[in-house]
Amino acid sequence: MGTELAFEKELECNLSDKKFKIVFESLNNPDNDAYIKANVWNIISTVCLTVKTKELVQNEDELDICKKILLNLVDRGNPKEVIVALMEDADSFKNHFHFSLLLDPLKLALEKVPGKRGRSLEWVLSTLNAHIQTLPLPQDLDLEGEELLFLDTDPAVIDTNYILKNYLQFVDAFVNEVSFEAVRVMEDYYTDRIEHQQEILQKYILILFDHPLLYHDLHVVDDTKPKSTIRTLCESYVKSLSKICGNVFNLFKFDASFIRKKAETDDSDVVPILAFSNLAYLMFVENIAIDFQPFVYNHKYVFMTILKYIIPFLSKQENLVLFKSLHLAKVLLDRLDPFEISYNYVEMEGFTKFSELLLSVAILSSFNQHRKMAIDVFKSYIDKCDWKGRYHLINQVLCTAGHSGAEGFVIDMYKSYLNELLTEKVTDHYFLGKNLRLFLKKIFTMKDGVETDLLQDRDRIIASLNFLRYLVIRDKTLVQDFIDDIKGKFLDPMVKGLDISKAHYKLEAENKKNTHPEYKEAFENFLLNLDLMGSILYRVIELI
């Protein structure tokens, strides 16, 4: 026993001193062969613990040497015992080099149990994925276009590229083993085992599309532009999926199992719903999965299916994630024809949430590009609805947005649709009659009467005034029945409110004239806005 303990102690000391040549001589000495084979588990644990605690792997050369030591041991032991020994060390990776160190030894051990490998493979992938889930995320900078390539210098991106590149080589070995091409030339195999391993691999690759890939730049403007490093890696992972999945839509089956399993257990290995959101983005915006997505589904079905994944996408705050969600929504909506979405769908929870989130991005996003795009996507969405759906969406915004810009936007949309109905003799009159009167009652009012903050409510007020001017010029009969009501609740209070506001800001400007120039400029701007509002107001009164 003393001799045996001395062997491991000597091995530990030589490793600690980085005397790798002596370590290899000891391992390859025929006199030690019997002992090593009988104690592989303990020796692997000693090697792994020493490498970790002494931080022996600090560069690629040291990584290769330590990996060769482990491979030497793995090749001698019982593969199932070796897997357990390696996995004991894999529970806490010291760093990314340490993570990469265990990949080839684990691969060799797993390849030695080709039959009933499923449970071992799932255990290994689960543990490795758990480390990948701890990878830091890149800084969420307001970068656009080719500026995004600067992210390749972000330490978080460099770490992620390193880990995912090494992990891909590990995963691909097992993907290729059960790929359609490999199975096609097999003479004898168990279908259930092949399918089980395919599903395990599909699931753990899919999880990567949530963290970390969701939070990285995966966009390519066109084929002439350079790709980010992580985009290239992402393509490789999708290619791996295509080897073991003939129809990309089949991957969404993991979402159904996620819902069922979540009710039963808190399983950390379920595929997060945002992984499917990102997969949908890669499919329909980046066309990465084009080779294995079918073209049998109509555009309406695709939009309705993917909408549930767009919604959690839009709920995220990160700019790179919002970019993906908005572009996915835009691409799918662009494929639809006008009026293709009926009112029955508009009232469903998912569709209602979709419009609410688009408006939230348009109002609250810190990134101007996203605000503009959210408005464009919202406009596109309403255009794809039937007349009843359009009417209810506009009213929904008017009643719930609480934001002058959003309210002014939908008031202008109503005016545009009404003009289309009146000009092109559309047979559907949903924007006329009783519905028009109800809408006009909502917009021709001052929220706080004379005391309404005209500047804060500027967009809604100007849109309402322009709408009234249009109605009076286009067809006065549309509003003549309640002109008096409009005057009493909207026009007269605004006239008084304008006089009060102008007097207030003129006084403030006079009081501040000897202070900071920016105050004077601000008050002059306020007065210009009030003058603009007044010019439209008095033109409308003149027309009436």
C-alpha cells in the first residue's frame, strides 16, 4: 500500500512542478501498468485535482500536455468508471482552459460505450452546458451596422467564442455518429437508441440558442459584409442540428415537453422558450436554417405559430435581443397580405400582448433605431388586420397607451384609413357611422379641461385637430351633428388653455432672460409649439 500511495504522491509532485516528461515516463513504465489499470479512477481524480488546485493550465501548450496525460489514463480504464471520475471534477471548472481540458478525455470515454450511452451522454452534456450558462454576456452598447464587429474584442465574446468552438468539436463527434448520413450506411443498429441520442443532442444544442447565443450579434447585412466570429460559430451549430433533424419545425416539439415538464419538476435542462425565439430569428431573418426548413406551411400559419416566441423576445431589454425580435416580427408580417388577420385573432391574448409590447418598445426603448422600427412593425401589423381588427387595435391604444405620441400616431392612422374608405369606395364601413362617432368623442376632448398641459399632450392634440380639419374639408356631414359638443369639450377649452399657457411661458421667459441661455431657448421653443398648435386650432375654427 505504501508503494501505491508513493506512486500517486510522486505523480502529484511532478505535476505540480510541471515535470511533464517524468510524468509520461512514469505512466508508460511497464512496471506501473497493472497498478494504473487497477486504480485509474483514483489516479484521474489526483491528476484533475492537481491541475485545478495548482492552476497548471494557463496556455494552449500546457492544455495539450495535460490533456495527453488524461487521455493516456482514460484509454486504460473502464469507460463508465472513467466518466464518473472525470465528471466528479467537471462539477466545478476552474476556468475555460480547465473546461476544454476535459472535453477530449470525456469524448474518448463516451466513445467506448457506444451501445447504451444515452444516460451518460445526457449527464455529460448537462454538466458541460451548465458551465456554458455561466458565460458572461457582452456589453449592451448602442452599436449599429459594421460597428457591431467591435464586439469581437469584448472579453465576454472572446470567452464565448473559445468555449463554443471547443464544445462544438466535442458535440459534433456524437452528432456525426448518429447523423442521417452515418445511419444510411449502417448495416445493423437500434433505431430507438439512434433516435434517443439524436434527441439528446438536439436538446442541448438548442439550449445554447438561449444562453449565450441570444445575447450576441448574429446578424449579417449581406454576403459582401464580414461576419462576426460568433455568427460563424452559430452557423456551425445550426449545421450540426441539420445533420440530425430533417425538419427544423420538429425541434419545436421540445417546447411542448418544456411546458409539461415544468408543471412536474424544476428541471434546469429544459429548453428555454427564448431558445426557440432565437432559432426562429435565425430561420426567418438570417436564413441560416434554410436548408432544412420546409416550405409547406403558409405564411399565416407560420406567423401564428412563431408569435408565441416573439412575445417573450419583445419583453427583453437588451438592444441586441430587441434587434432580433423586431426583425423577426417584421419579416413574418411582411409575408402576409393586407386584411389577412381577422378580428377573431386580434382579440386573442397573444395578439393583444404583441401590440402592447410593440408600443412599449416604441415608447420606452433607449435606442432610437428600435423605437422607430417598433412603430413601423406596429403599423405593418395593423395593416395586416381586417377593418374590424384595425378599429379595435386603434381604440385599444387610445384607451391604454397613456402616451401622447402613441395616441397621436393611431389618430393619424384612423384618419388615413377613413380617407381610404371614402376615396376608394370600400364596401366595409366599420370606420364610419356609430363607430366613427364613438371614436371622435374619445379624441375631441381635453383631458383636464382648460388646465390640460398642452405641450405634454401636444402630439394627441395636433393629431386630433388635423383630423377635425380633414373631416370638415372632406365631408362636414360626418361631424355636423356634434359640432357644438366638439366646441364645448375640445375647441373652447383649448382656446382658453392656449392663452393661459402663452402668458405663463412669456412671463417665465421674461424672468429667466438674464440667466442661462438654454432657459431662454427652451421657453422660446415652448412658445413656438404653442403658436403652431394655435395656428391649426384657429384654422379649424375658421373652417367650421
